[in-house]
Amino acid sequence: MFTRIISRRPGWLSRRRLALLGGVTASLIAAPIAIADTIQGGQRNPTNGSTAYSQETEIIAASSGWGTRQSNKGTGGGAIYGCRAPAGGLACIEADNLNNGTAFDFISGGSVGGTIHLSNPSGAPFTTNATGVATGLNANYLQGKQASAFLGATAQAADSAKLGGVPASSYVQSSQLTGYAQTSQLMFAVVTANGSLAAHRGATTSAATGTTSYAVTFTSNVSACSYTASPTGPALTSGAIGVAGDTTNPDVVDINAPAPLTQGFHLQVIC
């Protein structure tokens, strides 16, 4: 168009207008340099392999369905994303739901939904700040042990009914101790010269059964306990005090001295 005008009316265009047209033409020629390349299918973008986009490439949608869709009708995968972010930096993939719906949804027709591979196999596959129960997750390992390695809540451990390898039936049952003094119980009685009961623990009565014999009665069966008797005051000059369980009453301890105990005696019973 410009050629026709100039040839029909030579000299008609002023230098200023020629300069303006020249600037517009130069702008039109240079304009594609400032416009981003069109995305080309089936090849790398940008097409120049030595360059890369230096800013985010955004695709904004206002749809009630999906914003974008990538699909592969062949036998290959749908999409692959790679990045070079360092530890603690941005993730290669981030899905942000700015509303209150879910952020991701994985669907597969196979028997395995997916895998997470780490260079360090002892690392954590993922972390979360959520503490709720994940429906459908099957935690089969705890500290590296399968669930079958732990004892069930109502199961009985092997040999748990034994003590030192001996079954419980070999030990005296608590029901068999009724009427006996309790284990490690210390009882005592201080008996005066005439056989009356003074200070005591576990004893109920005492009496002189002869000039050198006495009987002390306790609140429970003491036939399987040990007895110790000693005179009050000076030691005996000859002989010793004899102590034994009564042959007719298991709650009674009999004391026999070689001579009258003029100051009484002390009796200890340990069960």
C-alpha cells in the first residue's frame, strides 16, 4: 500500500511521516521477539534447547469442571514433572485447594495404587500434621515387626501361668491361707510372771498353765510360723526356754521354762 501512494504522489509524504511509517514498520517486524513462543506439541518447549522459561507459565481457568486436562491415549503415562529443588525448598508438585475440598485424588484400575521411591530407603515416605485416623490404611508394621509378632489383647503369653517354670498349681493358693497369719507378719507378746498379757501384737490372751509353763493365744493360725522366747531381765542361769505350737489349738503357742520366770518373758512369732 505504501508503494502505491509514494509512486502516485512523489514528494507527498514529508520526512516526519516517512520516519513515523518507518518506526511502525520496525515495531511490527520486532514485535514477535517480545511475544512468548507458541507451545509446540511433540517437542521441547521452548524449542531452543539452550533456553528455558524464567517465570511461571500460568494457565488460569474459571470452570466448574477441570481447569486443564492431560491425557495419553497410548500405553505411556499421562504426565511427568521434574524439578531441581533442594531439601527444604519447594516441592516438585503442589496442589492447593483454596476452598475446603480435597487437594488430590488418585484413581487406578490396578491392584496397587502407586509407589513412593526414596534414595534413602530408611527415610519417611511422607509426613503429615494430621492426627486423625486414615480410613482404609493397614499399618502392618510397628517398629519393624509385623502385627502377628505382638500378643493379642485377650491372648495369654507362653508360660505366663508359670513362675520360674513351675505352674501356679504347685504354689499355695491365697484361698488356702485363710486363717493363717499373713506372710512376713511379725507378732509378739509380753507376758508377766503371773501369765497375764501385757504389750502385744496379734495376741489375744495369755495364761500360766503351770509354775513354769505358759500358753499365748493369737488371732490366727500360727502353726506354720517360727517362735522365739526370751526371759525378761537377766538371762537364765541354766537351761533354756522351750517354745512350740500347741498340739490341739493352731492359734496357741506353748512356752516351757526350766524354772519359774519371775519377771515374765517376751515371745516373738514370725510368719
